[in-house]
Amino acid sequence: MRIALLSYRSKTHCGGQGVYVRHLSRGLVELGHHVEVFSGQPYPDGLDPRVTLRKVPSLDLYREPDPFRVPRPSELRTSIDLLELATMWTAGFPEPRTFGLRAARLLAERQRDPENRFDIVHDNQSLGTGLLKIAESGLPVVATVHHPITRDRVLDLAAARWWRKPLVHRWYGFAEMQKRVAKQIPDLLTVSSTSAADIAEDFGVRPEQLRVVPLGVDTEVFAPTLEPRVPGRIIAIASADVPLKGVSNLLQAVAKLRTERDVELQLVAKLESNGPTQKQIAELGIADIVHISSGVSDEELAGLLASAEIACIPSLYEGFSLPAVEAMASGTPIVASRAGALPEVLGTQGACAELVTPGDVEELTATLGRLLDSPERRYEIGIAGRQRALDVYSWESVAAQTVAVYERAIERRRAC
């Protein structure tokens, strides 16, 4: 097949989206398909050489080190540029909508060339109105929804101060667009049965639209090493500095633990400058034992995971959790919240992870402490997690299952 894989932002450390795009595209070309990734900024890195990158430039209004920048007048060339800027200036997040519109224009041009037409378009999480234009042109469209963004909105609104709530609500305005678009895409992929149920409930899509294909892990990169683990080291990975990830609860637990034992926290996250997490670290007096890193490579992340005695996933909600699978593949015992899809991803309670009540700092502290004090238990969980990663999660399987969904979508289009 000739596959167009769309992703409105795809750099590996922009949440799980970049990881998904990089590994899925490689798995697809391994199966013999032709794959072109259409991406907005930040662009993906580490794509397989057999995968073609088609850049879909935007105004890039959130780029570092100048987020919320004001573009030069000469940069405003199209109506989509004006829409992007106006949405940002009115406190909205424009990228899912504007990326989809730009991608639709590029694909319309491409389909005019009989020798280079695509057989299928696969959207990764943007769910912009441009997808409907693509579908109207006759191209079969499949979309991946990792989890409904409405769950993030609920938690962010609950955590926001009263004066920020209207801004948070406005920022998530694109969620209503995603609801409308999702209802009109017959073939939706998601990563867990938990996420599928939440998407059906929040987005109002029919259960028969959804196909569950879990994410995968590179078990050669993420693997146990012969190096001894660092005593007392806990690692947590948060793709964003938001309440959804539960980092605040973990910081409180670490502060309690350090009064009884030597511990350190490796926090892999891009924190908001002078934001709530940085302030909390200072207020708890644990800046000396919390080590923060961001933008790390897969190899660096794998090394950190393999060096820790425990990986902690304190999230209040997860539609899947790549860090959970990466930690299992690394043989690192896990303490995770009993939230969203985490129990589904990690399997039976006690086999590959210790599960705790979301948001319960006391239970989290006690569970981390017991596991730190029990090397035998850590070994058991680590071995079981590694085996589960090998048995259940591989990108080759993910690619093959995804192709089966493509085939159904193509057949559906032909039947119309």
C-alpha cells in the first residue's frame, strides 16, 4: 500500500505521538508498504530511512525558546495562517485544526498524480476538519485516537484557579471539533479497551467504529542491563507538566520517603518554567534529590529506566502509557495508579506492577517504601514485566494489526 501517515506534531519527546509515528512507520515499511509521514512542527527525528518525511509547515507559534510568539506580517500568506494566529490570540489551541486543513490541500494536489496517489490516509490524533475534506475526495481515512482529550480537559479545569478556568476551557476548544470529526470517521484505532470505552462515551462514537491495537516497544533498546541498579532510585516519565500525570502526588510521596531512607527521583519531563511542579519541588525541600531531564533519546531513556529500582506511574488517567510498557521491557518493577488503561496494560494485579489508588499519597508512599525494602519482590515483578513486554507488545504486531484496519477501510470505500 501507499500510506500517508499524518501527525500534527511528531518530535519524539512531544508525548507519545512522535514515538508512535516513528515506530509504526518503520513497522509498516518492514511489511513492504510505502509510507510518507506528513508532519507539522516539531518534526519527527529518527525516522527509518525508507520512510519519507513531508513537512507541513505552520506558523510554529509555540516553538522554543519563544512560545506564543508574534509572527512577522510577511509570514501570514494564507487564510489558514490567519486562522492559526487568531485562534492563539483568543487563547485557543489551533494546531489540530490548521494542520488538518494544510494536509488536506497537500493531499488533494498529490491525488492528481495517478502514479503517486495514496491508498489510505492514517491520521494520528489531530482529528481536524481537514480529514473530512480528505474523505470527501474519495480517499479512505483511518484515525488513531490515543485517548479522548476531554479527559485532560476535566482534570485541568479541576486543578485551575477560578480565574484561569475560562482560559483552560477555551484552550480545549478543539475537543469539540474532534468529537464532530470522530463521529464521521468509520474506522477509528485506539490503544486499549479502556480508551475505546472512554472515546465512545465522551465523543459519542459507535463502538463498532473502534478497533483496539495496543502500542509497542523496542525490546532490544528497552531491556535490562548488567549494570547494578542505583539504590533508592525511582524514575517517573511525564510527557507534559499537567495534573493528569499525577506528578504532584509522587513528589509528596518522595518527600515523605526521604525522611526514612535514601531515595532519589529521576523525573523525565519538560516542566513549565517556574510552574507548579518546580515550585512544589522547592516548597517540599527536595530539589537535592529530584533530577529533571527532558528531550532524551530512546537510548538515554532506556539507560535511566534500567538504572532505577522502581518506575512510578502516578497518573490520574492514561489511555495507554508507553512508559509503562518501556519500564516492563526494561525489567524495572512498577508502582502505578489503578487509573484508566494502566491495569489493562500492566496485567493482573501484583504480577507486573503494584497498583495503588489514584491520588492517594499515603498509599503511594507506603507501596513505594515496601517495594524499596524488598529486593526479592522487585526481582519477581521485573522478570514478569519483561516477559509480558516480549509476549504482548511488539511494533511488528502493531503494524500488522494496523494494516488489517487499513484493508477494511479500503474495502468499505470500494463498496460505497
